Amino acid sequence: MTPDFDVAVVGAGIAGNVVARQLANAGREVVLIERGETPGSKNLSGGVLFGRGLEEVFDGAPVERRITRHVLQTLKAEASVGLDYADARLGSPANAVSVLRAKLDPWLASRAEEAGATVLTGVRVDSVLRDEGRVVGVRAGEDDLTARVVVAADGINSFVAKDAGLRGPDDPAHLGLGVKAVVALPRTVLADRFRLAGDEGASYAVVGDATLGVPGGGFLYTNLDSVSVGIVVRLDALAASGRSSAEVFEHFCDHPFVGGLLQGGEVVEYGAHLVAEGGLRGLGGLVGDGIVAVGDAAGLTINTGLTIRGMDLAAASGLAAARAIEAALAASDVSKASLDAYRRDLMSGVVGRDLTTYARTPGVLARPRLYDDYGRLLADALRGAFAHDGTPRRPLRSVVRGALKGSGVRAKDLVGDLWAGVRGL
Ligand SMILES: Cc1cc2nc3c(=O)[nH]c(=O)nc-3n(C[C@H](O)[C@H](O)[C@H](O)COP(=O)(O)OP(=O)(O)OC[C@H]3O[C@@H](n4cnc5c(N)ncnc54)[C@H](O)[C@@H]3O)c2cc1C
């Protein structure tokens, strides 16, 4: 029997939209199936997109600001220590931009539709169809839809990749939970508070008291007329802490450092979403007979400690998958061996190399001292250097030694963490 479509793509996030558009452009019959009422309606990202090298996907996309300022901040209840890096060179060409998924995803879907893909919204795929072990389509409710190739682009929970046997059960150690709000503020207020000119933007990565000591961090990214503010914490550590994600998020927003930046703003969007945190170790199977997985469905996210990257990986995997699927369709061979060209292409390119570079990072980020002790150590050392209490000054080395002693961090642990950081970050 002739299949209904050449390709059925499940999920109209970044990855799915890219695959659908590329293959429709190549003249293939493509259906893009999205459970949300509109593409992007259920999607959530912090919002900094590292789109260099992906102009083919993002040229003309609705973006907010060019990120030219990166702030790294550790918080204590009563102190904060930061590193403020601003560089005009990051703006031209734009190194990273802030985006809002509620605008970006519908734009990407409209491009897929213009290319000729059939976009079905409000339809949830429940399982894959098989014939002699090979994936031959998907089932949504009572309806079966057949295709030569199925693309699992249904995000981090990917029922499709799991049902096809590409992924096993989720490992909580490889998952983070993100909570994010978009807070509207007048453009002039944003420019003053975040020291921005024109369409320049700022990105803040925050650790320490940000997350009440739960491994993870907070972020603030500026949009044109709003700030994206959120936290991402390790799911297993959050459960062990007995705290709720909403509690950690509220604590972050109430900290004077963050509260001052958001003051007077109006919350216009709020949501929670899982994040893949395992890096290379969290990667699922990418190909099977008649199926490929892209983006979060494949576990493709990199948390470098300074940035979370998933959107660019979703787009890059979508491009690589589309190339391999087109070649497989042209050769009338959609077996796993044929589609494996996608895995080889992806893993030998920037995505695979970055995953390898940051393979040790999740282990570094799991070290608990990062989230409390070092922030306190830094703040105490600086207090010793700056606070004049009428007693004779001590040399800096003695101040630092005193702060180290007071922090309870053993020299052995400090050296171990530094060494792990050098190797893993
Ligand atoms: C709090 C947070 C902050 C982040 N910050 C950043 C950041 O700053 N920069 C960055 O690059 N990345 C960031 N990420 C990661 C990034 O959001 C993801 O990597 C990216 O969204 C993955 O895109 P995707 O297309 O693979 O999946 P998604 O965007 O999740 O899209 C999956 C789509 O599939 C649909 N779907 C799911 N199940 C079904 C089904 N059964 N049937 C039909 N449709 C289905 C969904 O509705 C959705 O539209 C962040 C993530 C979170 C949670």
C-alpha cells in the first residue's frame, strides 16, 4: 500500500518545523502533527538562541534583542558577587539573540506550511505503527496515518521515541525542571536597568542563593519589552530538598538583586517545563528502521554551566535529519542503516563535537559546593578586603585564607572542584 505521506513529523517545535520545511522544500509530501492548538503554544525556552551558522533556518525570524552583555552572578541572602562582560563584538554579527517561542514557533511553522507541508494542530500522537518491526506511521486517537519515515520531534518526554524503542525510561539525574515567567516592562526602564542601547540585550546566569542551594541556577534575559526570568534545577535534587519548583522560583524573584530588576513589571506568561541535562550521556538513540529522533526528543541539550543550549541543537539536528531522510527516500531505503547517515553527520559536526567537549560538565555541575559555599567564600573574601572596621588591614592572602577557613570548604575539595572545573567546563 502507498503510505499517506513520505514523512510524518511529530511535534511543531523548532526541530520538527525545520525537518518539515526542509523536506517539503525538497518536494516531499510531509505532514507536521502538533498537539497544541497553535505551534509553540506549549513550548518553553529560557530564550537565548545561539543561531550563528544556522542562518538557513533563522534568517528573518522574529527575534527580540542581540545579546551583547553577559553577567555571571552568585547570590547570598545579603550579598552578591558578579562578573559583568559586555562586548560590542558580540553584536555584529549577532552571536546570540533573545527569542520568545510564542512568536518564533508559529513563524517557523508558517515557513514549513509555505514550503508545502501539511500542518495539523490540536492532534496528539499516541503511538507509532509498525510493520514487521519497522516504524510505518503514527496513531492519533482512532486515526492511523502512514508514512515512509516518522520523525520524533515531540520534545523531552518523547512518547514517540520511547514507543519506537529509541529511548528507555527517563533518568531523573539527567533531567532538570525549569520554571519561567515573562515580565513586561517599558522599553526605557529595561534600557536603564540593564544598561542597554538600541536592540542590545543582556543575559544573566545566577547561582547560589538563587535556588536555595538546590543544584541549578537562575536566569534573566532581556526581550524588547519584557524580561524572561526563570530557574532550572536538577529534578532529583529538587525532590530530595523537599521544596517545590514554584517555591524556588519565587525565592529567586524575591531576592533583592532580582527583585530590583523586575520591580513594577507585569507577568504576562508563566510556565514550567523539563530540560534535558545529561549532555552526551543523556543522548538517546537517534535512528531506527523508518524513524529518526531530533531535538529534545533525542536528548539533545547542552548545559555548559554558563548557558543552556537546546534550540540551536534542535535546529541543527533538524537540518541533518532532513538531509539523511531525503537521501534515504531517494534511494528507497529507509532502514536504520540508511538513516544512520543522520547520526554520523550530526555527531561529526559542531553538535557532536560540542557534546563531547561538554561531556564532563554534568558531573561538575552536580558538585554541591558550587551552589552555596563558593558564593559565600567569594563574598566573605571581598568583605575582608573592602570592610574597614578600624582594625589593622591584613594582606589579601590572609583574608582569603580566613574566608576559606570560615566557609568550611576543605582545601582538598577546593582543589578537586577546581580541577574538575578546568577539565569539564
Ligand atoms: C526553562 C528552560 C530554559 C531553557 N533555556 C534555553 C535557552 O536559553 N536557550 C536554548 O537554546 N535552549 C533553552 N532551553 C532548551 C530548549 O527549550 C529546548 O532544547 C528546545 O525547545 C527543544 O526544541 P524541540 O523542537 O526539540 O522540542 P520542543 O520545543 O519541546 O517541541 C516539541 C513539540 O512537540 C509537541 N508534542 C509533544 N508531544 C506530542 C504528541 N504526542 N503529539 C503531537 N505533538 C506533540 C509539543 O507540543 C511541542 O510543540 C530551555 C529549556 C527550558 C525548559
